[in-house]
Amino acid sequence: MKKCVVITNEMSGNSQRIDFDKLAKVFGRGFEVVRLPIVESTVLSDLSAYDRIVLCGGDGTLNSVINCKKNDGAEIFYCPYGTLNELATGNSHKKNYFVNDAGKAGDKIFSYVFACGIFTPLGYIVKNKHKQKYKVFAYLTKVVSQYKICRINATLNKDGMRDKGEYILIMAIDSPKCFGFNFNKMFKLDDGLLHLLTIKSPKHNGLLGKIEVFFPLFRAFFIGFKKPYKSKKMTFGEFKHLDITLENKTDFCADGEKVEMGGSFSIDPILLDNRIHVIAQSEVEKMADKIQ
């Protein structure tokens, strides 16, 4: 008999809403169903024993699964039970849809974002117990402490166009949404492209530097982009291939997971070997109610 694994992240922000019986009812017919709970010590690496993978968690859980070894023909169902669920809520007008493409930075696949610099540690520094208790407010309490000047020395080559300097933010994104802001209005689902946002570091440090960088941050996330943008301090646009060379090792946020990168590497859009079927919690409830 074919095997189905239901991965339940017990640390995700909305894990208390996970109803394993309903999930097994919806996804387990004709399968031998196994439950795999994720706790603090769990490391996912090999899911090749399963023909159907149902993951219940947030963006970080999804990132872990798409980077695991899997059966080429395995079905992947993603039921968002995280706090922000950026991938799913970025397409909030859709309740039941497929994602066929993603991005790859070096050897790391990411579903919606790969970024370093200001505010990006918010994706991985907030404690799971705080996300479960305070939801999105757990992130907001860290915003002030993460509003600080950083200087990432990097050389970027985007589709043959070279730029070099000190950056406060480098973000490759395959989603309309990040940090809770629907700013990427150029996004199209499964278009085979990624988008790059870069913001240069301010001239000054301290309060003056924070004032300087406020304006490009406001322009990027509160106003957003309907078309490519370029100024002295900020650029935004699509790309098919990006080469990055970092002067120092730097922590990146990959879908809410911390990844250290250094030296030279590339970021490219990729076609997933196993497409992701995203199904909202409300849709799972409806499907379970219809099954006798």
C-alpha cells in the first residue's frame, strides 16, 4: 500500500488548530497514514519512503520539506498553520492552488524569500513559544531592536548587470508579500522569474542613518512596485540569474530559516521536482465535512 505522511509542526504558531483525524480523513484514503510530529530536536532530511506528503506548519516547515530527499512522484500538500504563512497569504485570493516554481541559492531551495540585512533576522529569531502565544505580535516586539544599520559588502551581477557596494538589504523574492507587506506588485505565480530588492547602506550610523534608510524602506514596503525601479540607493526588478560575492560570511533568512552564506554563489529560479499543492485550513474543513 502507498504511504502518506502527515507532518505536524507542534511548534508552529497555529499548531493548536491542527486536527490530525480530519487531515487523515481528507488525504489518507487509499494510503497507509503515518503522523510525523516536528518538535525542537526534529531534523527532516529524507522523505523518500512516502508517496504523499502532507505538511502542516509555516513557511519554515515548507522550506524544510522542499529541501528534503523525496520520491520524484510524491505529492506534496501544504496546509498553512504558521504565524505569518507568507507564501500562502501572499496568494490569499486563492484557497486551493499549485506552486510549480521556487528559487535556489547555492544548494538551498527557498519557496518565497532569501534575504539578508535589516529586519531579516525577524524570520528566525522569534521564539516558537512566543509565536504560539502572541501570534504576529511576537514579531512586532522585535521590530525596534532589528531597526539597525548593517553594512553587507557585496558584488551583485544580475543578468549581466553588475553592482557593488555596501547594502543594508539584499532580498530575492518569489512572492507578492514579505514582512507582512504586499509590496511586490510585479509578481505572477509560476512565471519562472525571481525579483531582487536591494537597498544601499546609509552614509551615517546611529539615529541619522536610521532616518536616511527610513525613506527607501517606506518606498519599498508601503508603496511597493508595479514596475522595475532604480535610484541611487535602491533597485527592484525581475531576474533570471544572479551571482553574489560576499566579502564576509552573512546570515540569510530562507523562508524563515537561518542560513549562513559566504564567498560566491548564485540565485536562480527553478522548477520544483514535486509541485506544491497549497490548501487553506478552511478548504480542508470543507473537504472533511463532505467525506462520509
